[in-house]
Amino acid sequence: MKETHQKDQSAWSVFLIFLRLGLTSFGGPIAHLGYFREEFVTRRQWLTERSYADLVALCQFLPGPASSQVGIAIGLSRAGYTGAVAAWTGFTLPSALALILFALSIASYGEAMPQGVLQGLKVVAVAVVAQAVWGMARSLCPDVQRITLMVAATCFVLLIPSVWGQVGVIVLAGILGLFLFKAQEQADHDPLPLVISARAGVVWLGLFVILLFGLPLLASVYSNQTLALVDSFYRAGALVFGGGHVVLPLLQAEVVPNGWVDPEAFIAGYGAAQTVPGPLFTFSAFLGASMNEGPTGVWGGLIALLAIFIPSFLLVLGALPFWESLRRNVRMQAALLGINAGVVGLLLAALYQPVWTSAIQGPQDFGLALIALVALMFWKCPAWLVVIGGAVVGGFLGVVF
């Protein structure tokens, strides 16, 4: 047992463990956290139940993809900084490569692909986002105040459809949360098995802030498409609370109005992202590979992928030294309650625009979306199977109608 424990300390071993998870972890971020718990708490006993729960709480508290951030932190705890990179690479690589290949196939054979197939992917995306909205609303908006805040956030974003409108909703929701909600101080917990000095944490957080404010300034001064791409995807990764589906409206506001990615390709790629395992943030690799200008193909996909995940690395590394005290701050917890409600409203707005408005074009589309939603929520079919079925049915409907 001890020998296995020592072997698991190498970055290469961490990479192989997370590569297997990256190839098999279907079902979205909540399912990913379940896979991680089974692997690292029950099977390998790298973490205690309580310390794992604390780690999940930290990554839910931070903006960005929670499951990927948990993986980064676990890799860090086993093999230092190289372990963090190895864990992220193994978990992310399979889905990123699959989506880049899908983007290249659309670019090369898009006209040969039946239009109904792409339409089917877009329609199923309606059901996937609707399921996410419903599930998040049930858990994050359980009372009248948070439901009201959710609806207000939805209306605000629909009236001000821009990146800064979405960021403004998150900020306002957090401020309102300070006044509307009262969080409870949590009980004692096991310390996390992660050692990063407070000085190193300040450096990582400082770099996060410098990039968040410095990249837009550089992009405005230098007319460079690659720099603009990095700025847009870094900002999306840095400002999205809730991860997963919530990144959809931020990315849409960045790439579609600017003409970087066609609206049809955006929704089709989002549907395809449901068929692959691993983090949904790898949708960024599809977008980068689908760019109409600037870096595109494999190079564009890798740039977009790295840009959207860099904030996750910086935030995890920067927050870990301060989490023990931060998680006990009831005012921060109250603000997070408001932010979570605002996030659900943001996703609800995205369900309407662009997902619904670009996908539902007739009664057959509505019927297919309804069947897909029932398959996901009541028949408990896996998302990847529903997406493949939607593409097949969409192709058939495209021929018939």
C-alpha cells in the first residue's frame, strides 16, 4: 500500500489517473465531483471526507469550473505545481481534442453534413440548458427573495445584452446578497492537505488581477486578434460563477456579436460539447478552432483553451492559503448566496437568447426539444446519448421536412 502511495506522488502518475477520468467522466460538473470523491476519497484515500468537502466548497466559492479546480488542487497536493498541471491536462485533453476535431470537420465538411444534424444539435442544446436552469434554480433559489433576484437578473441581462451587463449582474447580486441574506458560520473541519505560502498566494492573486485588468488595456492599445482572443476568453474564465453551462452567455457575448464565430456554429458546438466527457469549459477549444479571423484551427483552439483555464489555476493557487479563514466569513457567504441567484438568472437569459431563439424555428424543433428534455430529466438518459439521438432525429427531420 505504501509503495502505491509513493508511486502516486509523481506528476506522471497523476496525469494517468486524471486521463482515465477525462476519458470516462460524463455527466457534467456535479457528476465529475462524484467521480473524484470515489477515486480520491474512497479508493485512494488521498483526502478525508471532510477535507474533500472543504476543497469542493472552496472551488464552488471561486469563479470558474469547479470540477476542474478541484482536480487542479488535488494534483497540487500530490505532486506540487507539476502535479496541478498534470491533473488539468489529463482531465481536459480528451474532450478538448474531440471538440477541436469537430470544429475542423465542420469547417472542412460543413456543407456535406446534413443541415438537419446541426439543427438537431442546436435543439438538444435547448433541453440541456433548460435542465441546468431547472436544477440550479431548485438548489440555489429556494425562497422568494432569491427567485425574485433571479428574475430581475434575467430581465437585466436581456435588456443589456453585453459582457459588462452580465458582469454587472454578478456584482449587483453579490451586493444585494450582503443585505438580504444571513449565512451561518460553519463547524470545524479538517485542514486541507495543501501547502502554499501566503506570500505565494498573494503573488498568484496579484497576477490574476493584473491580467484581468491589463489584458483589456493591451487589447485596446494593440490591434491584435490573438491578444483580443486571449483577453475575451480569460475574462470569461475569470468572471463566471457556477461554471459549466453558465459560461455560455459570456462566451456568446464575446465571440458572436464580434463576428468571430457564426451563431449556428456556436450552438451546434455547444450541443456537441454535451457528448464528450470532461469539463464543459473545453467548449472554448471548439470556439477557438472555429474562429473566422485571427488564430483558428488547432492553434486557435489551444489558445482559447489555455486562456479560459488560466484564471482557474491562478485563483486556486492564490486562494488556498487564505481559505481556512475566508470560508468562515459569513458576509462573504451571504454575498455568494446573492451571486448564485444572479448566476441562475444569467443562465435563464441565455436559455432564451441565444439558445432558444436560434434553435426553435418550427413545431418539429419544439417537439424534439421537449422529448430531449423529458429524456434528460425523467428518463434519466445520459446527456451524450440524448445529444447523439437529437442529431440523428434532426437529420431525419431535415430530410422529411
